[in-house]
Amino acid sequence: MAYETVAQPFAPGSIWNTPIGSNAQFQAASGAQTASIQHQAGVNTWIGQDAIPIYQAKSTDPMATWTYESRATNSDWTFGNTSSMNGSFQMRTPSDVQFKTGDGWAIIVSEDGQHYIETWLGGKTGNNSYHASYVVENTVTGDGIANVPGAHEGIRAAGMSLMGGLVQKSELDAGHIDHAVAMAVSTTQAGSAASPYVWPATSADNFSGSYSGSIPLGSLIAIPKDVDLTKIGITTSEGMALAKAYQNYGGYVTDTAGPNTMQLAYLEQGASQKQVDNLFKDIGAIRAHLELVTNNTAATPAGGGDHALPSTPAPAAAATATAVVPPVATAPSTGSTAQPSVSLGSGPDQLLLKVSQDALWGDAQYTISVDGKQIGGVQTAHAAHGSGQSDLISVSGNWGQGDHDVAVNFLNDVWAGAGRGDRNLYVDSATYHGQDVAGAHLNLQSNGAQHFTFHDYLV
């Protein structure tokens, strides 16, 4: 499968490409969230037809001027040091760009096929000029979600990319959807107002205070693996493709859809009316078997365990569908999958540090503290920084939601004189519950502590 392309966006370890794990736990049908998903009164089941267009820019497209009221400040921005508010940039833009739904959505992929912008309340303002109330740049090689609360990797209310979970026309044509699906719940299902989102969501609507339900944005909803999809009343190949996506990967609650609508999928512009009609025939059967995955966290994405996909036979109605089994996906992280060389502390939360050294007349020694409390004793570095290797240090604790300070204190710096060597300590990177920690790159060339911060999500 061609990951990191527009046809299969994001890295293999992205939540969008991570299959439901063998350790996934499902809420009983009597649970509040599952009951709301399956049959809350007054909530209609819907499919977002022609919801999001994707345009691929070419070198022959005109260079257009874009203005915006605000933009995301994620690290993917490549249009120069433009203001985060009331700024402008230039980008080759196909002249047939349209902005769909009342939210003015569009995705425009740059010439290199790797970068794209997505818009909220976008519109054409003149010859080769466009405006959006909010614009985000992203990459198809990333993970499609933000990494800290309040940040946005897209224009979804949950902070997620608009491309994440989008059902493309080519997938309906082929009869298989090999990724998680973006879905939306009604404002009467979403909530609570006090805790409106969970990982991997990083935000909620501005009006989340009016949520009156119990399903936080970011929730993972799926069909359990023991449900035989051939026996639940699905009659079309499109419906079976969507059902298999929910069983194999699940759907993430990315947004709200008004007070009385639950949307099971957003379709790329261009799906045929027959494909849409077929999906509408089967969404009731799909909805009736959806359940909340209760242990989807950054530490156990998609429930954790084995993420291999089962081999399930297609029913007669979907006999022409092509079965595609992707490689096993892993949690989104650049951290090592090796076993830690040192384990410190105890508790359900895990911080992993990669540490290396320049040795001289012995190894570098250091201590690690979190929020001013030293965890473990004096540590000794072993991996040589110049080799590209690192010691993997596991630090465990029970840290509450919010920011936490990590101090690495270098204890035994030595300098042999100019040109004769120096003992140094390095923190090469860190992850928290499998997520990269920004700023966790420390060069300690003298005794004393240096710091970085990790954030504990509400989960």
C-alpha cells in the first residue's frame, strides 16, 4: 500500500492507518456512549456527499494570492515567515477550485504531492486570488493530528486534518477503504461540556460548552471483530466497504454535525450518486453495530496489542471488492521500539528518553527529575553520540493532565584542554506515551541541569 501519498495519506503509524488492536476493549451496548451512537432518539444517520474536494496543483497552474484571517502555527508551514493573523501567501492553484459545504472546505495539494493546504470558509475573491477565514498547511507524510492540546494540524474541530479519514472516490470504486474513517456526532451526543475531547483530539468547537451528550471529540468508534458483517443486513459493496473500515480501523469523532445528525463518513467530491445511494441503504445496519473503544490512548492506540488485520470473506454483494491487507501499523512515534536499557520510577505514565554521550576518562553521569522530584539514582551514559546510537531510558510515574518539567542534570563534566577532548551529555529525543516531545533535544556541555516540557493529555 502506498502510504504517504494523497491516495493513502499519512505515515503507516498514523492513527488513520492503525488497525484496531487485538487488546481493544469495547463498551457494552448499555453504556451511555455506545447507546447514544447506536440509537439515540432524534439523531439521524447521514453520509456527507461531496463534502471535501481535493485538488492537485501543477506547474502550469497560475500562481494565486491567498489571504487569510488566521492560520495554524504548526511546523509544516512552508510559505515563509508570514503572520499568523491577517496574512497572505502565494501558491499555484487550479483555476477550478471550489469550496464545499457551508464550511467552505477545500484541500489543495502542492506540486510536489507532499504538502497541502486545507481551508475553512474559503472562497474565490478575484482573478487568481482567494481568501479563507482559517487555513492550515500539512504534509501527507505526517500523522494528521496535532501533538499538544489547543494546537491544530487541520481545520477539524478536533484539531485533526481534513484529509484524515476522508473516503475518496477511488476507494468506493475499488470497494475497500483501508484506513480509519472521519465521523461526526450531533451536539446532543457530544460532550461533556466540561471534558469535550480526548486523545487524539486536541480541541473542540468554540461552542463545546453547549454540548449536551457524553461522547468526546476524538473518541474511537468501531464494529467489534466478532461481528459477522455478512449477517447484519448489508446489501451493497459500498456499504460493506464502509462496514469493513469501521471493523478494521474504526472511526474517529472529528467534529459535530448539528443537533440531530450523526455523520458516518465524509466523501470526496465526485462520488457517483449510485455510490452515495448505496451507502445510505446500509448506514443503518452499520450504525446499529458501532461501539465505543474504551482503551484508545496514546499509549495504546486503537486499543493496543496486535494490529494485524483479519482475513474476512466478502459477501456476494461485494464479491468484486479487492482485499488489501496493509502492513502492521505502529503507534505514531519516532521513538525506539527497543526495550529500555534503564527503567526508573513506577506508574501508568511512561516517558522515554534517548541519551548519549561524548566519553572522556570515563562515562557521563546524570540524574533525571520530573516536576522537581528526582526519579531513580545517578545514571551512567553508555551510547556514543558520534555513533548515532542512544541509551533508551524509561521514566514512569503518575502525572496529571497538563505540562510537566523534566530536568536532566549533568554531574561530571570534564574538559582536557583545547583539541584534547571533552565529556558531554546529550538528550537526543523523548517521547511521552509514544508521542514525540517537542524541544527534547539537549546538549549538556557543562555541569548543571537543562529542561524540557511534556504535556499529559486528558484521556
